Amino acid sequence: MNPNGTTQARWRLVEIWGDTADLRHLAGAIAIGIAVSLAGFLLANRLLAGAVRSPELARAYAMLAGLAGCVIAGLICALLFAPKREVVEGGAADPRWREEVLAELAGEHGELGAMSDLPPAALRELQELGLHDLFANHRPRSRAAAEGAAS
């Protein structure tokens, strides 16, 4: 066993829909979701059974109460279980990785286009995010290779 507990903490993590979750917190969130939504449905179903003439309408309203219970359960879980990821902004990313991402974008969607085609709001946003120079200096591999061969 590892004294710092990293091995024990790792086995509890699972990837779901491209995100990482703690198994204990996931199980707790599922249990809370089931309990709160089912309690809302059953309570509303019992209260509305005598108050509404049509049993179908009472059941439909009870289902709405169950959906409201799902939202309440989501709020409870958001308060109880903090996110596990750490987002670091402004860190220096490897420029090669960024170039690979741009090349992949160009490969999937065709050429990225010219910066002069963008509206001023998009240009401002790129500058605020620190991505303006990256896109402005991007040259597709085929054009960059052709210019390199010509010189």
C-alpha cells in the first residue's frame, strides 16, 4: 500500500462522458437523485390524488414534481460534491501542441480562413484570450512546406 494514498485515490476515479468522477461521490449523487426525485413524485402523487378529478392529470403533475426533485437533487449534489478538476489559466502551453490542434481543425473543417474575415468582436475576443497571434501566424502545413521549399 502506498503511504500517501495516491493508489487508493486513483482506483476511485472513473471517466464518464469525457469527465472524471469520484465513484463514491457518483454513487452518492445517484442515491440522492433517486431519493429526492422519487420522494417528490410519491408525495405529490398522494397529495394530488384526492385534489385533482382525473387520476391521469394527478399523475402528470406528480411527474412534474419528480422532475423538480431532480433539479433540487442536482443543486444538493452541487453543494455537497465539489469538482475534482483543476483549471489552470494562463499557463504556457507547448506551441507545437497548439499548431497540431490548428492543423487538425483545418483538416476537419477545411482552411481556417483569414483574420481579416473576422468581425471586430471576434478579433477582440481572440486578443483577450491571447489567441490572436496564434491564429494570425498560423500557416497551413502545405503552404508552409511550399514556402520552405521555394526559399
